[in-house]
Amino acid sequence: MDLFDQHRQAQTEAEAPLAARMRPRTLDEFVGQDAIVGRGRLLRRAIQADQLSSLIFYGPPGTGKTTLARIIANTTKAHFIAINAVLAGVKEIREAIALAQEKRGMYDQRTILFVDEVHRFNKAQQDALLPWVETGTVILIGATTENPFFEVNKALVSRSRLFQLKSLDAADLRQVVHQALADSARGYGKLTIQLDHEALEHLVNVANGDARALLNALELAVETTPPDDQGSLHLTLAVAEESIQQRAVLYDKEGDAHFDTISAFIKSVRGSDPDAALYWLARMVYAGEDPRFIFRRLLILAGEDVGMADPTAIAIVNACAQTFDRVGMPEGRYPLAQATLYLATAAKSNSVMGFFDALSIVEQEREGEVPSPLRDASRDKQSFGHGAGYLYPHAYRDHWVEQQYLPASLQGQIFYQPSAQGYEAQIQTQVAQRREAQLAALLEGVGVTMPEVLTFSTVNTAQERWLQRTLSQSGAQLAKVRDRLFDLAQPQRHHRILDLNAGSGLLTWEAIRRVPEGGVYACVHSEADAKALEEQSEALPELSRPMILQVSLQQLPTVLLEQSIQVDCIMGRNVLAGELDKAKAVDWLTAIPQRGSLTGIARSNQPDSKANPRKIALAELLPYRTQRLYSLLKPEWLEPALFARLVEAEEAIYHHSINHLNWNETELKTLFQQAGFTLEVVVEQMQMPLYITQNAIQKWFAIAAKKLTYRSYLIQSLTDAEIETIQSCFMHHVCNQTVLWKSAIAFFWGQIP
């Protein structure tokens, strides 16, 4: 390079856009993708050790694919060649191979060939690379925005390790902005810039995970804003909105986003979730999908998933399609939304305005990614795990399962509100029940999807299959417990039901439907639970709302007496689990007022009480039959003596005299009978997949002053050092894994004295 070339290169770099100037040069400067290049990750270790094999980086624009390749170029001792598949062809490939052979023969130096936009190569061009990658003449690093399993030669894919990069989150994007404002050499560190918080949040939100789009918007804002008298640039929300006005939607009609989104849409409609169906419909319409393609899929679904359950479904959807052809866009969105709602609820509906609520969410908020279970599984289920864990609704009772169809950021969002008009009034209860079961599963920490599989390698398929396992029937089990309790209690329409541990409201909302002429009282033990139930009940008519009592179980009888509240049926889930003295807890239940007890009339003189005794139905998790944490470990992972002591220490938990766990169903039934209850009890074994998070393990081993933890019990038999060793073992072997969690529920039902 002569003096003029050096000057020209320096000038080009100085005049480059901000996004190009701020491109990270080292791994320490790289922002985001911790799952791939974080401390201790495989790729980071490989880059630092200069021991790379062929790689393919796959992900949306602006996530760091090319940047990682540049960092590798700055780090490796190998000769680095970069070409762009848009501009290069077989000629450039041959030249690169010739140079690689020369470097290997003359200098014994490896060559890394970086191919940007590798999916742009046609089959012949990709085939030209194959023999040289096979022999190790070049180490291939490819970057693509399209799924390599369908856009890249399968032979190349099988010889490469794949890394899927995800859109940057808000914290990462904020860090990118702060780096640009602080860097005086490549960014705006030499300028005095005041960036309002609202302006920053707008830039981060609309950038939608794309660092390049974010830096481009920041550059436009800085370069077009005049300084004030003191030379300071003030970037306000108005300036930010002018710099980046509309989010970029990642949607290629022939790529992953197309197939994944239509897959999520069809699965949501099949799963009878109108909220999720409208959301995915809005995503496709906003991205410019052909409505006729959507109608075609709806017509197929009407015949495949609705069928004779509603023979008019095809005719109605077809009429909507013909209406769209006549009126066109934008008015054609009405029949499109109507067809979707009809199939999702198996009933005709005119509540199409919910579609525009969903569209507003898409326009105003950051896109939520398609959850892995809803992605198209027909093409790459064995690679990135797309579609793994999807629960086929037809395999479950009533052809429905409590599955989350919306993205994690929108779970619980309601777009569709069934009216009380015509046939739609008949599905109000069904839609509400399903939403409540989904909400209860979400609030109790179940039904949460595992993180996606972000890498793929053909050398360890067993591990990939394990990582693809997700939670499955947890929500369905909650619904089964709810239905079982009401079947046991058999409340009448005029009864007054007391939910002893309302919590998520799973029993409370069903009780409101079961006793429309009676009343429902919900007992909660925290202000947060009380507030949540109050907010949810605001959608009900005032007379149908439950009365919320924020009291302890001990205080409950007194509060009921003071407020002159009498009940006919007492229900609850895990009511006694937190009570240390079970005998006293049973006495408190006995003291709950019944009809006539507030007037001073003796119970023995109440003919009505004997003819219609109060009912009780409880579901209690049995601690002594629950999953043992030590069984999640293999004995060889710990010293034999330490593992034996761990087993002994954990088993002692369920026999300790001063905790809540040293009881069984027989002992509890005896206490009830001694108090005068007439009860039956049955125990049901349960198993469900459970995802073990880092946060869960930290809670098990937390040092808490007010609350007993797993560590609190172990410390009685083990030293701090031994407990730290056990915790490290859990973190290393169990964290981020899905296990088959075993438990047992005891159902008590009968009459209260």
C-alpha cells in the first residue's frame, strides 16, 4: 500500500457512516449475543484460541454477523479473505482457493474465507466451495439472514457449526448508543450531546433489535440538529421521531419469517386462541403479506380443523374471501379479520375491531419473536428446535390445551372481546375459561417456554434433542385440578363459595360461573394478590364480582363473623401447605360461619344445616411424595460420601418436626375427622416437564432470614463449603435443563361440622 492508498483508506474510514465507524474491533467491545460469545462460551474460546472450524452465522440484520467475522480477522493468525456473495462469483472463489493453497504450501498458514450473504450464492457457486472446505484448504465463515438449512448447500451445512444470532434487546441497544456518544475517536465523544431519556427509548424501541438501524438514526439526529449558543446538541423526542419514524419489519415472503409467522397463525387458530390469531394476522398484514395467501390457508384450515363441527365454516370463509376480492384494501381487512375470528371460535362474529387493536400493538411496540413451539417444524425441527414442544390441541380433551400462543412480551394480552349478541354469547364462557386457565398457568410460573436452541452442530444431536424439550402439560394439569375440585364439591347455583387461597384466581372465576345466583368470597394473603384479583374483576358486572378478603387463614373466621359472611361451600388449593400447626388450621376451618351461626341459633337446632350441610373440597400437594432435588443429580457428579450425606440431609427435611413438610394425607384426614369433618381422600400421582432456571437454583440455595430455603435445611447437616459444591453441581449439570418433575396431590372432599 503506497502513501496515496493509505491516505485514501484513512479518509474513507473517517467519512464512513457512524454504524461502520463504530463496528466493534474486539470481543470486549462486542455488544449482545451473550449466549454465543459470552464469557466461557464455545465460540469465544475458539476465537481466542484461534482454533476455528467452519462456521455459519445466521440472524436478522444488525445483530453482529459481519462484525464477528471482522473480529475474527483481527484476532486470528490465519490469512483472512473476505468476499461478498452479492458481488462475487466462481472466479473470485477460485482466486481465493488458489491464494489459500499458496499460503498453505509456502508458509504453512491456514486461510479463513469469509463469505457475506452466503445465501446469495447459487448452487453451482456453493458446490465450488465444497471440496476445499472438505479438505480443510479454507475455513469457511458464512453470514446469512436466511435459514441456512434451506438456503445453503446441505453438504456445507453438515460440515459447519451454525450459530443463530438474535435481535439485540433494549439494554444492548442502549449500550450501543452510549458507546457511540462516548467514543471520541470514532463516535461523538468530542461533541456535547444531551440525549433525552424519551428520545433514547424511542430510538431503541423502533430500531427493533437492529444496531445498525439504531446508529443510523442516531447519526441522522446528531448531524441534522444545530448546536445551541453553548455548542451543545439537544436531542429531544421530536428529533428522535423524525430520525426514525417507522420500525423495520423483518419479513421475507420466501424466508423464515414468512413460514414461521403463518405457522404460528394457523396453530393459534387451530388452538382456539383468538387473541394470538389476531396478533399473528396483524403481523402478516403489517409486513405486506398477500391477503389471498392468508385466505387460502384459512380455507384449508376450515376444512381440516373445523370440518363437520361447523359445516358452514368453509362457506363463510369463502364468502369473506369473495368480499375481499370485491372491496380490496384497506376495507378488505374487515372480512379477513372476520374469517379468522370465525374459525378461531368456531362461531360467526362481528367483533373485528379487535384486529385494529392488534395492529396498533404491532405499530407501536417492539415485535415479539415467534416462540419456538409455534415456529414451522416441517423444515428444521432437528436443527434449531423450531416447533419442538408444540402441543397438538386435537390430542387433548375437548381438543384444547392451555398453551401460550402469544410472544412472551404479550402473554395475557386480550384483543378479542366476545359480545353478548346472538350465537357469540354462547362462546363467552368458553373463551373466558380458556383465558383464565392460561393466565393461572402463567401466574404460577408454568407454561413458560425454554430458551431457543441458538446453535447447531451435527456432532452432538443427542444434546440438541434434549435442549429442544419444553414444558408441556402444566397448564392442562391446573385445569384438571380445578375441574376435579368442582366435580367433588358439586356447588348449586345459589351457593356461596369461599376460595381459601385465591392466588391466581383459578378457582374464583370458575366459582363465579357456577353460582350465578349465589356469591363468591376470595381469600388472599398478600396485597399484590388482592390488587391483581381486583383489577381482573373490574371487567365483570359489579354484582358478579367476588368479595376479596386479604387476611390470614387464622384471621379468616373472625373477619367472616365481623362482616356477617356465611358460606355453603369451602374450596382451595394448597391451603394448609404453609401452616406449621395443621391441627390449628383445621380448627380455623371448623370455625368458619355457616347459615344460622350468626344469629345465635345452635347448630344442632338447624334443620337446614343438616339437610344441606356445608361442603368442602381441597387439593393439597403432598410434600413427602414430591420430587427430591438430589435425584436430579447423578451420584458420580459428587464425591460418594458427600452425595450420601446430601440424600440423608434432604430426606430429613420431610421428617423434621418444625417445618411444614412433615405430614401426609392420612395424618391430615385424621385431624379432619377428629374435628368432626366427614371426609374422603384420594391421592393422584402427577408428572410434568419442568424447566430448571438459574433463578430457581439460586432461590433453593439462598440465605434468607425470614424464609426457610433448601439451604436452610442442608446447613444443619452439611458445611458451607459442601453446600457451595452441591450448588455448583446443580448450576453445571441441571441449570437450563428440563426435568420430569414428580409430585402427588391429595384431594379431600366431604362435609364440615
